[in-house]
Amino acid sequence: MRRKLAAGNWKMNGTGASLSEISALAKMYPDASVDILVCPPATLLDRAAHAEQASAVLVGGQNCHAATSGAHTGDLSAEMLRDAGATSVILGHSERREDHGEANEDVRDKARAAMDAGLTAIICVGESLQQREAANTLDIIGGQMSGSIPDQSTGENLVVAYEPIWAIGTGKVPTLEQIGEVHDFIRSRLERRFGEGVGRSVRLLYGGSVKPDNATEIFGVSNVDGALVGGASLKAQDFAGIIDALQKA
Ligand code: 13P
């Protein structure tokens, strides 16, 4: 059985004052039946990992460099994230693909580095509105998966997040049929490439405008093992509505 995962991506939001949100979550869920992960900005990782009672909440990074060390001003290695207390790292988010020109191969190299450092890589895939309207969604997702998921992937070190770009921060959500179609496709591609055992053990998250009031129906879709949540993960109260829905799913 895949353990469900509620992951929050804080993006470029949060200073020390926001650590109270993590402590609040940890207090609300001392013994959750799902994994709870918060990915704050890197400046907060170490403090987040050591926040009050924070052992109930996992913390993760939002990016890492593909190299283990060296002359890369401003970058962070996977080992550094791990050293700061991260257990996972989000890679290939559409905002990084867009803002930093990250191609599938870059994402794959970063994912290798993350896995080598003992982190779980949460690899994001997703189509633009134009690609969906041109009925190219599954081709795009398939290409992103082939290009950015490394061969060494397992159910422990890989999570795949389906994040349609047009649903991120817009309040627009695909229909449940659309989510199901993509998640079933991702599952079958993983099984084909890695074999049924590994393919079935990788957790698949949906991301894009997940809120407490739409979480229950999204979590009822086949092959949805949790969510990657942006805006609604910033406040413990909102994120709790999503975690509650996932625990009941
Ligand atoms: P929102 O939940 O704010 O739409 O963001 C989704 C996302 O990009 C998570 O990585």
C-alpha cells in the first residue's frame, strides 16, 4: 500500500515568523496516518526541521543543483538540503522550468543527485493550457517523464506530481476525469518502465489549486495518492483541511 502524502510548497514565501505554522501542524497531527511534508524556502529548512515538535512534519527543499559541490554561486547541493534536515526535494516545478529554463535533462540530473544524497525527488510534470487545448497532454507528460525521471527511481526515492500549469494559482482545476486520465497514464508508464512492483509503489500527487473544499473529491480519483499544495499550504488551518480530507480518503 502506498502511504498517502500531503506536501506543501511554500515557494518564495515565509520568514522565521512562518515557522509557527509548522509547529501548529505538528501539534495538530502528532500521529498522522498520512505523510505531511512542508517545503519552505531554503533559508528556513534547518529551523523548520528543528521547530517545536516538528518531527511529525517532514521538511523538503524546492530545488537543488545537480553537482555535489563546487563553484556554483548561489546554488545548493542535495547533500546540503539533507544536512539541513530535508527528506525530499521538489524538482522540475513548472515555475523553475519557466523562470530558470530547466529542461527535462536538467531535472533528471538534479533528481539523480537528490537520490544519491538519500532524498526523495518529487518530480513535477504538467501541460500548459495551449498543450491541453491541442490535445497533447499525454504526449507532453510522457515526454517529461521519460526525460526527467532517472533510471535509479524506486517507490522510496521518487514521487511524481501532476501539476497542470494552467491550474497553478488560478483557482482552475481539471475535471476529475481529466485528473484520473493523467494519473492512470503516469501509473501505467511507470509500470512499463520500472516493472509492476516499483511502478505501483511510486506515489502520485495532484497539484494545482487544491483547497480544503475540493480536496475530498480529488482524493477520490484513482491513482491520486495525495497533493502538492501551494497557496493553501501557507496557513496551518488551510493545509489541515486538506490533510484531514486525505486521512479520510
Ligand atoms: P497552488 O496550490 O497555489 O495552485 O500551487 C500549486 C503548486 O504549484 C504546488 O507546487
